[in-house]
Amino acid sequence: MRRALLLPFCLACVPAAEARDYGQQGAVFPVIERDLLEQIHARLTAMEKSGETERLNQELQQRTAARVNRPEPVAGLIRASAARRWNFDPTITLETDIRGAKGELIHARGTRVNPLDSVPLRAELLFFDGDDPEQLAWALSQSRAAKLILTKGAPLELMKARQRRFYFDQGGKLIRHFGIGAVPARVRQQGRALEVSEIVLPPRQGARP
């Protein structure tokens, strides 16, 4: 019991802490930092007055237009020097159930489905380098119904000059999907599979044998 009373007694003997003024220690400067939003606003206003904003907008538009007209070429492709042909099976295994508009089950999860059974490939796919005159001439000499797919070149310029619709394999997704390594190449339906061909063109004029 005596120990229990000892702690309050000791605390009572401690003198109250006194607040003291230690004076000014070192130089004191006023806070002059401007609000971040004010700085951004001032910067944008200055850019607009100087014409820098308009210049940057024009540069962005020019870069965007250039990228649309001439997308990044598909990397890793070469001009075909040896003919290759193989079959590509488009069959897929469904990861989820496929249901109709009324919720009826059409295909259950895990079912193997060949898209060609319901959606045939009605037109050949021709992949080629639009900057290569021989490849371009080859593509234009094929069936008028064929889809012309560039792996390099300027699709808008070609559409205007040739009065044909040209596509571009952005990022090489189709090229990788079919395993194509050289162009020109053709993809067409053969029964329930797709036939993929890399086609050798005659040597370029003036090229060494």
C-alpha cells in the first residue's frame, strides 16, 4: 500500500514546467512559395501569350497525322526468299459459356470451336511491304476482292493513288498470329483450315543473283 501511494507523492513534488522565451535563433524569412496551381496557371498563360501553346499543338497534330499515314512498320519481317506453305488451324477452346440473346446455351465452356464453321473467310488476306514496288504490284494483281494488308508503307497515300482500300497490321498482331516471317504472304481458307503461304517474287531489277 505504501508503494502505491509513493508514485502520486513523487509526482506532486515535481515543479510545474515553465514556458520560456529563448529568443530568435538564426535568420527568419517569410514564406514566399506560391501555390502550385498558381504556378501552373501562370506558366500556361505565358505559353499561350508567347504562341508556344499553338506551336506545340501544331507539332502534335503533325506527329499524329504522320503516324496515321505511316504507322510503325511490323518488326522482324524480311522479303521472302524461299517459298513456304502451311495450314493454320483456327480452332479455339472456349473459356466461358456462349449464350444467345435469350440466355440459351449455344456452346459450353471447354468446347472446341472452329470459327470457319460459322464465319468463313470470304476474301484472301494479302500481307506485303507497301514500300516495295514489286510487292505492291503483286498485291494489286491478285483478286480484286482480296484484302490488302500493309506491313510497311503509307496506307492513306496508297488509297488515294490506287483507289483501293488498304489496311495496316498495327503492331504485327496478325503476322504473329499466323506465324508469318516473310512477305509477301497470303492467307486463304482451305476447308476447315487456313492456308498460309510466303511467296517468292522474281528478283528485283538490277539486283545481283
